[in-house]
Amino acid sequence: MANGEAPCDVAPPLAAFSRRFCQYAVLIAVIVVVAPMTADALPLAMYRYEAQAQAHCPEDTVVWLDFRKSVYYLKRHKRYGRGTAGLFVCRREASDSGFRRSLLGRR
């Protein structure tokens, strides 16, 4: 970088491509550095059976976590314990991991 050239400056035929490539490279570098710092999701303790989840968190409510919809269902919901893309987890862990309570499916 002699003579005050910016790190992304190149000859005119490749200038547009190189400048865009350099911008994307810088953006990716920032994402790689910053993303791990912002991830607050806790690991979920997932269980196939409701009793296992209740033994893990006796003070908390057990919910059915639907991974496809990123929601969890309470025991009073129709979809509690149904479907192939879900498992039983503790409600507090599901909320802390970014899953939200389903507003649909009540009996």
C-alpha cells in the first residue's frame, strides 16, 4: 500500500470486481468475529419422554418444542406431544434459547 493506496485499490479492468470482493471479505470477517460474541442461546436439554424432562427440571413446566415452527406448546395445547419434529424441554430453557410460546392450538 504505497503512495496512499487503499487496501482494495487495483488496476481499472478488475477494479469493480476487486472492490466488491474486498468489501464482502471485510463483511465476512466482521461477522465471523462478532457473531460468537452475540450468541446467547443456551444448550437445550431435550428429552423424548415427558417424565425425563420433568425429572431434569422439577421446578419448571415441561413443554413440547416444535423445531420447524420455533415455538413451544404447553400441556393444554392440542399439539403438545404431537409431531415428529419436536421434543420435550423445560419451559425456561426454551424461552432462554429464543423459542416462543404458541398462541394457537388451545383446546
